Amino acid sequence: MSFIEDLKNLDINDIGRWPLAIQAFFMVLFFFITTAGAFWFFVWENQMPRLEKAQAEERELRSTFESKQKKAANFSAYKAQLAEIERSFGTMLRQLPGKTEIPNLLVDISQTGLGAGLQEELFQPMDEVRKDFYAEKPIKIRLSGSYHEFGRFVSEIAALPRIVTLHDIEITPKSKDATFDELLLNVTAKTYRYLDEEELSAAAAAAEAGKSAKGKGKTRTTRETSKGKPKPKAEKKG
């Protein structure tokens, strides 16, 4: 009989009388199924999340490595670019006047308007507005003249060695009876100066003191609130 015929003639209720070859076959088959099930449950099922996590970390590290490798390859270019930025920043910083130069700059702005042929109606420096490392000095200006003279004034302001910007520009007729070229220019000119080391230190100290005072104020308010909270009344017995 062939092996297939032997399998067909097997009695499931009498395994002990099966031929030894068939018994050995089913024992090996059961061993492989049991081993595969144990591998899937104890190894594959439990270790797959760790494997996927490790693969994700590998991809992330590979991406980080490639990014850093590109930066390292372009380090010389970045260094040259940084040096150029620092030079440009230094050039712009030198265009900011110091505290003692502001009066002369205001005179230059005023003389620029007169030099352009305009008549000065108002020249009013305003209070400084301090920023991070510089201060902004606005000046309200009112000039009268022609449209071409206004253009010359703006061009000469742009040509000043110091940074001066023009804001809130408004051009109107000088009066109701004025001709088409009798105009009035209202503008706010802003110039900028850098803060010296003493001013920066004083500003930092003031900011630190403000933070400390604010923190103390919050603590005091919390304590006062806790002290002022009424205690619950005891219930009367009986």
C-alpha cells in the first residue's frame, strides 16, 4: 500500500495501531506546528514592535546623519556666508549714529529740505523709542514747495551717510487758492542710533528688576488672598 492509502485507512480512534512511519510523520508535523506557533507567539508577536521601532530610529538617524553630512560638506561656504553677513551688519551698524551725533544729523535733515528749495513749516523732533539694541528718533516735518522739489528732498535724504527713513507721507495743496505746484508735504522722518554699552546694561538691569518686582507682587497677592480667606464656620451641635 502506498502512503496515501495508509492515511485513508487510518482509524482516528485507534492511534496506537497506526504504522510507525505514519506515527513518526504526525509527530514531526506536530513538532513543526508547535515550534512555529511558539515562534510566532513568543518571538514574532512580541519582538515585532521593537523591530519596527528600531527600524524607525534607524531611518531617523540616517536622515540626521545625511543632513549633518551635507552641512559639514558646506561648512566652508556657510563660514564664508557668515563672515559676509557680519561684515554687512557691521557696515549697517556704522550707519547708525551715536548719541552725540544725533543733533548734527537733525541739522543735516533740516538743511536737506532747505537745500532742495523747500520752505520749512515744521521741524519737530519727538521722543526716542528704544528697541533691542537701537533707538528710533522720529521727527515730524512739514515742508512746502513743488512736487519736483519734494522728489529732490527724498533723493537727498536717501543719499545721507546715516540711515533715515520716511513714513506717513502726505502731500496736499498748500491752500485752497494755491496753484497746482504749490504743495504741502507732511512726513515723519525716522533716524536711528545704536545704544551704547551703558544704556544696554541699564536696560537689562531695569528689565530684570521689573521681572523680580512682578514676581514679588504675585507672591504678596497670593499670601494676602490666603490670609483674607474666611474660615468655614463650625456647625452647631444639637
